[in-house]
Amino acid sequence: MNMKKLISMVLVLACVFSMAACKSKDEGDKKEEGGEEKKTLVMATNAEFPPYEFHEGDDIVGIDAEMAAAVAEELGMDFRIEDMAFESIIPAVDSGKADIGVAGMTVNESRLKNVNFSDTYAKATQVIIVKEGSDITGPDDLTGKKIGVQLGTTGDIYASDIEDAQVEQYNKGFEAVQALTQEKIDAVVIDGEPAKEFVKDAEGLKILDEAFTEEEYAIAIAKDNEELLGQINDALASLKESGKLDEIVAKYIKSDAE
């Protein structure tokens, strides 16, 4: 075969492959344009907060994880969880890296500057964990004490207002509780349900009867996404009305009567 014929064959083959590639791309575009692929609702969380979100093998489970998955189902969307540091959740939602932030998150003025919040889906309390025999018997006794909190949580915010208190911040609630068992701090301020889980597995600790604060949890959504805010509120209303939300909560939090 002479050089001229060889060059001609190479050019023909190049055209064939080019047409095939273009056809494949066109088909992919049509599939996407045709709406056959569902949108994905991306949830940002910090999976160190049982029973709301925690690791179970390779999965992230808990009240928030199941509730958000049920919301996505109501909206006809796929669902994905992104695990990150708690203080990174609001920035992730604000920047559009995540659609929603769900992590046992309380609505407060500071967070409302950056995101909107859905209707409330759960009520909670901040509680105080101490060692058995501690002289701390209530919130008033935290004055001048060394207090452990999870960084960026409402416990962190509230503890910083305690007179003369030394606040020690930890990336995970468990780390704060561990520091308490090692007598590095005097008390931990944290959400009530996670507190029960941590104390259950730690000898010599107790939760004080008097709550530190009362609060409500909601879903964080970007300020410029009013459409999604409305859709999520509608989905939450449906889950409440059907009893599905109560079922999810009951799966992870047993009533005192049980």
C-alpha cells in the first residue's frame, strides 16, 4: 500500500470515530434535556451527633438522615449526604455546594444572616453533663468553670456567655465528653439526645435534671433559594400529617414509657 492510500484510510477512520463520538454526546444531551435523570438533593451534615446523624458501617444514618431522605422522596429527587465539620455546613449551603444543611441545627440570629430555615421538625434541649459527685448542680454553677462544647454548635454559643467560664471547643461532641471523663474539663454543654447516647457509654457521668436551654431544629437552605424553601416546608408538612416523621423519630428515640 502506497503512502497516499494509507493517509486516505487514516482520514476516513478519523471521521468515523469523530461522528460516533458526536452522536454519543448528542444522545447524552438529549437524555439530560428530556428530564429522564432526577435532580439530587445534597445534604450537608456532621455525622457525629447520634441519634440525629451518625456512622453505621459505611452508611450515615439517624433521624436527620432519614427525615431528609424522606423529604427528597416527597420532592421526587435523588438524595446524597456530604459529611463535613459542623462549622462548614452553613458555608456549604450558602455557597451552593450543598442544597440543605441538616445536623440538629438550631435557628438563631447569627445563622439567619447567611441562610434561611425551614419550619421546625424537632424540639430539643441543651443539657449539662458532669461527673458523678460534681459540685455543679445547675446552669448557675457553671460560672468560672471549664466547659467543653462542640465547635460551632449552639452549646458553644451559649457557653461563651457564661461569666468567667473557660470554654474548650472540640470538633466532635464525643471528644468533649471524653475530655470530661479524663477530668480535663468540669462539664459539657450539648444537645439532650446526643448527651444520652454519650453518657450511656461512659461510666461515672450524668446529665443534670435542669436543662440549660430549650430550642428547635430546622433545615438550612440558601437565602436565594426561596423555591426550595417552599418545597421543603410542603414536604415536611406532608411527613408530619402522614405520621412518617413521628415514625422516624420513634425509631431512634424511645419514649420514657418503653
